[in-house]
Amino acid sequence: MKKALAIVLAFLMVLCLFAACGEKKAETNTGTGNNTTNTQTNTQTNTGTQQGESTVKVNEQGVAEANRSTVGMDYPSYVELTPDQINPSDKTLHIAFSAEPPSCNPLISGQGVAMYSTVYMFDTLLQYNSKTSELIPWLATEWEWIEDTVLRVKVRDDVYSHAGDHYTANDTMYSLQWGNDCAALATYVSSVIDIDRCKVVDDYTIDIAVKSPNPFFVYELARICYVQVVGKTVEDMGGRDSVQVMDANDYSTGPYCITSWEKGQVMHTVRNENWWNKVTPYYAGIDVFYVTDGSTRAMGIEAGDYDFDGEATLSLVFDAMKDDTDAINGYVSETYSMMNFVFNSNHEIFQNKALRQAIALAVNYDAVNEIVFGGKAIPATSIIAHSLAWYYAADEGEEEYCHNDVEAAKAKLVEAGYPNGFTFDMIYHGGNQSVIKAAEVIQSNLKEAGITCNCSPLEPAVFNETIRTDNWDCYCTINPGSSPLRSLVKVDPALTHGQATGSCGTNWYDGPGGNEYITELVNDCLYNPDLNASAPSYEKIQDIVREYVPFFAISETISGGLCKPDIVNIEMYYGGNPFYTSIYEADYLK
């Protein structure tokens, strides 16, 4: 029988409504790595939601801590370990990956699929605990907003590159400058940080400036585009543009060192025995094989050639989860991204609120989940993923339309002035198999309510260009949901953040305060670094969107992978990709 183990996992988080409703608990942040105690200064408040009473803690640096809930995610068995429990192996983990990066360095290659095959070799300032949605001190030990746009970060004093050069705050600045100069990382780095105002305070302290108040920036420091390097080692190897720097990671501080790279075939790495972290990675080495075809990677796992494929298609993952063999295991994990259906309220027909509500009621969310995500995704109940700190559930009796009710949809059509139904056009991202399947389900669902949806798949580049214009009625795509940014900018009638986001337009809200009120709420959410103070705005904007439906989330999404059945302890980076240095086999305990 298959030895696959699963745990019930997901997260439920809400922010406090008003500081007056709770009490403050003062604690101290002493976290310095994996084997640390993460304690922070928190504000704790209880608030009732559909899920019941939830306690939420938000620290003074604007980072919310998660609560665990019981919505199911299927991971290979996860166990909290301490360093004295881990029995490091002499085995090498074999990972099969679809694409080879142009460089081992994320600061050169940029943010892309190929990059995730090398990220395990580097450290970031913070790490993200995918089981609790908490930030973990990593190379950074402390962080604090000293101004609305300046984050003061203190870094460890015991970190060295693979070549033996000491890491300091000067190297933090060197790494930020490199990321800022990388055009492929512009969305995450140069468009966010104000490099000219960043400054080194002392050997282990740096002030990182951002271009506008951004409470989500702390989470960004866990992204791979903020990996850290030691500048002296880079320069000794020939500088940023040298072939040596492209193909080797001696300047990294991370847990694995490159020993050789056979281009087009495999990259070999070994464990960094001098890593600063007291938790020794389980595997003595990690080899990355480049295998384009997903079915070939799956067959390689079954044959024992590979141990892990972290980018398998969901169809292959579901097949493996059903397959009663000892050869391969499938797993799924939450991504925090949302599959969204967006209306263009600049077009007269979708200025009709009842019409938008009818479409939301006509969609069969359970059918989308079952057909697209194998029934394993978490139903969307807001425009923000439920496990994120900024999520608010609807209160009991609150007006909301994101549930399937065909008869209610037909009644809304009558209210909207379309008793015999109507026809509209929808474009969708034709490069994503999940969206393609969902579009077919949605088209069928709407037909049951008397609504004809003409669906047009567009190539990714064409799709992205089209939603920058006004030449669309509706669109369906998956938006990254690791912060509320993408959702909130869609509903800003002022278009402050640019039409490039695929905005819902300027004519969807006719409630109290008008468009100015919506823009005020959005700006408070996006630019107020005090998450406690902006919590009421997060709650209110989600309530308004549930009622007015300028767009709605069809489903939260999942990603999946394949592995040997004895692989356990899979964690995810911020963004939903496997953190290979946490992985163990069934004999990991001493």
C-alpha cells in the first residue's frame, strides 16, 4: 500500500477590528533562525465571523500571525523538529525540473519557473512558514518601521559566504542594489524599493526605503528576488557579469554549494557544512535534473531515477494520489492565489449591479473546484485568500452573492431587466490549464441560468495587453494572492494604480460616499503600514465587494507536486514553491 501520509492543514486569519476591543500583550522578538522562539509585540483582539470567534495577533511591525483551521490540504506528513532530532543523511536528493535557468543566481535570472530550481542554495532576509503563515527571522533578526517608508533591519553577525567572507549590512545593500538593477525583477524590487534612500546604519543594521507606504513589504523580504550575497566574494570572482558568478554560488550564504553544472542535464550541489543555521539540512547533496516533459519526470520518479518534482501538473498529481502503489506520491498545497472573474464597469451593461450579482450566483463554485482542482481547493469566500492576515469573512446575514443559486440568479436577471437572459463576451488567460477548464465550467453554469457567455482564450501576452485597455467585457484569470494588492487595485475607481491591473472601472459603486469613499478605503489598506489601524478598511472593502460584485473570486487555487512516498516535511516558500532544505525521508529521526 502507498505509504503517503497527509495532514489536515490550512489557515484562518482575520485582523482585529478596533484596538479598543482587545488587549495588548507585550513580548520580545528573540528569533534568530530555525531553532528559535519567535515572540513579538502583539495586539490581540477577538471578532466574530461566520467561522466563529478567532483570536488574531498583529505585531507592531505590521506582521500578522496565523491561526490554524481545519480546511484540508494534502501534504506528505509534516512534523515540527528540533536540531537534536534530525539525523543528517549521506543521501543526495534528486529533483526533476522542467527548465534550466540561465544562471544559478536569482538576481541574474529573475523571477521565473527555472529560478525555483536553484533558490534552495541561497538565503533571504526572512523565511515564510507555510504551515502558520508567519514570518521567520533568517538573515534578518529584527525589523521595525521607523518611518512610513523606511524599514530598519538588523542582520546576523555570524554569517559567511561559501568562500569564507563575512556577511554584513553592506552586503545587504549590495544585494538590494543588484536586485534593483535586474530588469526581470522590476515588479518586485525596483518598482518597490527606493534604492537611493536605502542606507547602511552600521555593520549589522540597514534602513530599507520603499517608494510609498507598503505594509506588505516585510513579506516581500521572504521572496527569492531578495536573496542575499556577499559582495566581496562576488568581486573576487570577477564581478556581477562574470561567467564564474553566473555558474557558481561561492558568494552565497545558503545551505548548499554548487560543485558542478553539466549544462542541459544536471546541476550538482553539496551541503554547506559551515552554514550559520544550527539545523543541518537532511540531504548531503541536491542534484537538479532538467527534464522538460512532465510525464517523463513522473515516470522517472516511479522508476527511482528522481525523488521529487515540485512543478507537476495537477492532473498528474491527482492520478498519483489515486494510484495505489508504492512508487509515487502526489501532494497539493495552498498558493494564496485567486481565480478571479472581473467585470468592466466602464461598459454600460456591467454598470448594472443586479446583473453582476446574477452572474456570481449562477457560477457553480463546487463544480469548478471538483473539475479544475480535484475538489481539493479551498472555496473562495472573499477577494482575499482566507489564510492571509487581511481576510475578513462575511458576517451572518450579510449580503453576498458568491454562492451557487440558479433560481436566485434568474430572479436577479428579472430585477436587472433581462428576464430572458442576455449574452456577453469573456476573455480568459489561454496559457493556464486551470483557467481553461474553469472557463468551460462557467460557460455551462451560466447557460443554466439563461446567460450566454462567449468565451475567447487569448495567448498570455495578448491577454495581458488586452486588459490594459478598455476593450473587454469580462475576463477570467489567476492573480497572485500572497498580498491583497492585486485584489484591491482592481476596485479602485480612481485607477490610481494604473489600468494595467485590469481594473473593474469607475462605474460599479453607487453607494454612500461614492467613488471617493472606495478610493479612500483602498488607499488606507495599501499605504497604511499600521495593519491594526487599517483593519476596519480591509473589512469594509471586502463587505462592499461582496455586495456590489465588481469582481468575484471563483476559487482559491492550489499547486501540486510528485515525490517518493517516503518524502515528508514539505514546506513552501512565500509564493507556493517547495522549500527543499526542509524535506526529509521517513528515517529522519535520530
